Amino acid sequence: MTGLIFTATALAMLGTGLFAGFLFAFSNVVMPSLARQDAPAAIRTMQTINVVVENVLFGFLLAGTTLLAIALGGFAIVNFTAPAAPLLLAGSAAYLLLGIGATAIVNVPMNRRLARVDPIGHQAAEAWDGFVGRWVVWNHVRTVGSALASLAFGLALVQL
């Protein structure tokens, strides 16, 4: 069982780290670049990104890491006296609540609303202005949650 938990934790660390890096790049490169564009160009680009990101590899990363976090969190609850259990639980909670939770509750619904905006419509600038700032704030939340999860899983590996 220890080998399985070690492997699952290593994969969870990798998955949450990859997701944190992806989100970090968005916060620090993609969104600031889009914010420098006019609203029609920024909206069209973000709409395209949101279509392209829905691919098998990215879906596997999110789904696989989410399943690992759920399993490791469950293991930690059942085996809370194990030395690594608090870190496994912390990593799972950070990823599921902040990384995936914010994604599902805030960022994805915002992306879906933006998908319905006509980039050359008369309300495009207003829609973009209402989108970009809030989306980036919540992306920071997702980034920090995923990075903290990766750190917690990495620290748990030392105790397994």
C-alpha cells in the first residue's frame, strides 16, 4: 500500500505543479498580453483559447489529478494518524477547493459567458472590461491553491 500511496502522491505533486505552472503563465503572460489588445481581438483570442484548452491531454491532467487528490484526501482521513496524512489532506483540500473549485465555480462560467459575446458587438468593450480583472483575480487563487497543493504533496513524499 505504501508504494501505491507514494506513487499516487508523486503523480498528484506533478499534476498540481503542472496545473499551477499553466495558471501562472496565464496570470503573468497571457492575460497581461490580452489586456493590451483592443476588446475585439482580446475576446476572439480568449474564445479561441477556451476552445483549444478543451483537449484530451489537458482533460486527462485535470481529471487524473482531481481523482488522485480525492483518493489521497480520503486516504488521509481514514489514516489520519499516519505521518504524511495532514500534508496529504492539506494538498488535497488546496487543490480541490482553490484549484478546481475556483475553476468550476468562477473561471469556467465566466469563460462560457464570454463565449457568447460578439467580439465586434456594441457591448464587447464593456464585456471584456468586466471579464479580465475578475478572471485574473480568481486565476491567482487557482494558481496559489495548486502551487500549495504541489508543495504539500512534495512534503508528504518525504514522510511516506
